[in-house]
Amino acid sequence: MTIDAVGLTKQYRDVLAVDDLTLHTTPGEIYALLGLNGAGKTTTIRMLLGLIRPTRGQVTLFGEPVGPGRNTVWARIGYLVETPSAYPELTVSENLQVLARLRGLREEKAVSDVIARLGLQPHAHRRAQTLSLGNKQRLALAKALLHQPDLLLLDEPANGLDPAGVAEIRTLLHELAHQDGVTILLSSHILTEVARLATRIGVLDRGRLVWEGATADLVAQARPRLRVTVHDPGHATAALRAAGHTVSTEDGGLTLTEDHAIHHPDEIATRLVTAGCPPTRLAVEQDDLETCFLRLVSHA
Amino acid sequence: MSTATAAMWTELLKARRSRLPWVTAAAFTIAAGFGGLIMFILQDVRRARALGLLGTKAALTGGTADWPAYFALLAQITAVGGAVLFGVIVIWTFGREFSQGTAKDLLALPTPRTTIVAAKFAVTTGWSLALAIQTYLLGLVIGAALGLPGWSAAVAATGLGKLLLTAALTIAVVTPFAFAASAGRGYLAGIGALFLAVFLAQVIALLGYGPYFPWSVPALVTDIAGPGRQPPGPLGYGLVAIVGIAGTLGTALWWKHADQDR
């Protein structure tokens, strides 16, 4: 097991930032922590890294406890926590040299390799203060990847990147996980990215892990429903309810979630025509990932 | 390369690439020049009187225009200017990591956090001592240009010794500002602590308790309070050492153990 966190809890005075979180990852897995702002994603990553001590619970990475003085564990981890940061007066290359030295690497090769991998060659000799947000994010990712870690902890890795950059990073992370066997735990609120990238998802809400499973399982939770648009929703609702259907109204239309209605929309149309309020639109729709996520969070 | 050497290299690179070394060097150059100006005024009493207030102030601080007086003045400049500028160096070196958000990149590495803190203190100490030596060397050039009387190798050695002692004491008493900048996670807390210490050093020295207040001791070593005032004794030096050790260890322990949640 790469990450083994049991009962992690972090309490800041009267704020419970993370509440009894248990989380495990296996080598080569891409695990995404999904949550709204303030859900506890960054605090979780900081606890996994040993930057903050849990109030309760414990973390081991590669079977070893993590925290101050556990420098051999840190040698195997690459990380990006919150906003990308760099020494503004140093160049991209120098910023990486600083970390390469502190990681005991053969500086020139490690730096040039990671610069090439992240597409930072045109900016290698530019001062970090002149970089765009997207390139600052690339530099932060380069720092995380510099030493070819076995575990990557990435807090919102796609922040600030343009769509092409997001796709590049997605491909890179896929390669790292599937070709090099790197375990990746990332946090995000960009649901579509998570769905494309992660093999497993944990949904955090107010510090609690409210759902965990394969990405496919989350998508499978998406519920189909029949959406009906009519000129007179009140009359149509009454007619359908009289026929024994469960109907809810939202956004001026009618919604039916029962299986029979979803599989036989023609019957619903017939009933409405018979009742004198023919539908102007009738469609079976399915929740997207975002709706699933918001439903999980709101139920929590 | 050992982790200590690597940490030193990185701290030196960061310092070298910033503007602060130039700013501090310029400040001490101006200060040494100011000391030379005072000697220049004191060399000619009529000229000093013609300059009014500046002449009066020069008479108060230096008295005579010779090498021993000039070396004493340079030590006083190092004590007073160093309290602020050495403090700024320490606050910048530690506080920048939090103000610029780079601290988190240093906290989960194979290089121990305490090694990084030690490297930072080594660089700030070397930097501060270099400024003190620069002040001395500039003083030699300016004093020679002014043709100050009273030169001897013994006077020059005593002047250097006192200046380095003053610098060392000042370096020791600014270490708690590193703790303030770290625990306050930025420049502001360090600057606040610096102002408080400088203010209290003035007030407590005026009240006559300066020899027992560590932040007043470096200036009192230079006889800044004038002849006949009680110089710092072993207790004063001991308190400075305790502050230096507490500041260094406190900073190292804070970096090693404190929750890094920002």
C-alpha cells in the first residue's frame, strides 16, 4: 500500500477541518479527492505529507510513518500544495536547481529532463516572476516531478492551465501512473478532469469522506429521468398524478424518475395528449458527474 | 555534496540573486561615509561651527578627529545600523519563504529542516560580518584619505576587534527576529519584533538598565553612552548569548515541529 491513512482528524479550535478520514491507495493508482472549497482537501494533503500533525489518526507512506525527521520517506514523494510558488528573482532553471540540490540529485540532468518533460524550455532562463500563472503551475509540477518520485501528492494540479495545458498534464500523469507505476493522489474540484484521470475518487464534504469508489461507479450513480415541457404544467401535473405517476416540477417543466415512465415515455405523451396538454418537449436525460457530486455533497 | 553544503549553496544563490545584499552594502557604505564626514568636520573646528547643528552632533559623538575616535564611531554605526539592517537580513531570509509561499517546498525534503535553518543562519551571519568588515575597510580608506592622526597597528587591530565584537553581539540579538518572521509566517511579525526591540533598547538604556537588556548591550560595548557610563559586564554578555542561542534554537525547533498549515 502506498498511502495508508487511518482515522485522520484535524481540529483547529472550533473548526473540524478533517473528520475521521481513512484512505488507502495502491501503487500506480490515480486517486482523486473531490470536494468543494473548504472541504478539507488541502488539509488532508498536508497531513499526508507530514506538514501538519493530525489531531487523531495516523498516516504511513510506503509502510513508514511520515513527519518531521522522516526524510527518507520524503525523498520518494513529489508534491504540489495549494498555489504554485517560486523564488521570483531566480530563473526557472535556478528554481529547479535549488530543489535538485536539496534532494541530492545530479542537478543538470534532473533539471534539464524535467524542463523538457513539462515543456518549459522556452522559459528556462526567465525569472520566475515573469512567468504566466500557467507556466508557474508547470514549474510547480516540475518541482514535484524533478526526482522521479514514487508518490505524487498534487493539490489542484490543473489550476491556471489552459485547456491544452490541462490535456498535456493529464497525459503526463496517465503516463506516470500507467508506465512508471507512480501513485498519484490529487485534489480537485474540476469534475470532468477527475473523471478522465482518476481511477478512484473520494468525495470530501466538510472534512468527511462521504463517498469513495471507482470513477465508473460514480458515473453509474447518475440517475436517468424523464423531462417534460408543457404549456400548462399545473394541468399536466394533475393529470399525471391522477394516473398514478410521481411528478415533480422544476424550471417550469415536469420531471418523472420512475423506471416505467423513463422506459415508456410514449405512454406519458399519450396521457398528456388525452388530458388536453400535449408536451412540447419530452426527453430522457441523465445526470452528469457534477450533478452526482453535488447530490452526494448535499446529502452529506 | 552533503545536505549542509547543498543547503548553503541554495541560500547563497537566493541571497546573491536578490537586491538586498546591494541595498545593505550601500547602507553601510553611506554609514561609513557619514562617519568620515563627521571626522572631516571635527578636523576643522571653524568649519564644524559653520555647519551648525551637524557640527554640534559630530562633537557629541566623536569629540576628536583621530583613528581611535573614528574606529569607535564605526563600531557605534555597526551597533545601531546593524540592529536594524542585520535584523532586516534575518527577517528577509526567513520571512520571504512564507511571504512568497516557498516554505512549503522546503519542508518535506531529504534535507532536514534544521539543516536548512542552519544554512540560513550561516548565510545571515556571514552576510552581516561581511558588512561589518566592509565598514571597517571603507573606514581605513576614508580615514587614510582624511589623514587622521593616531594610526598604529595596535589601534587598527583594537578597532577591528571592537567592531567585530559589536557585530557578533548584534548578530546574536537579531536571531529572535528569525523566529518572529517564521512563526508569524512573513515579514510583518519580524519587522514588528525588530521595531519593538530597537525601541525598548533605547528606552531601557536611557533608564540606565542597558547593560542588562540584551538589545542595548552591543551599542553600550562601543561606549555610545559616553565615558563614565557602566559598560556591559559578564551578565550582559551572557544575556546576549542566551538570546542568540534561544533565537537560533527556537527558530530551528519551530521549523522542525510546528504545524505548517499555511
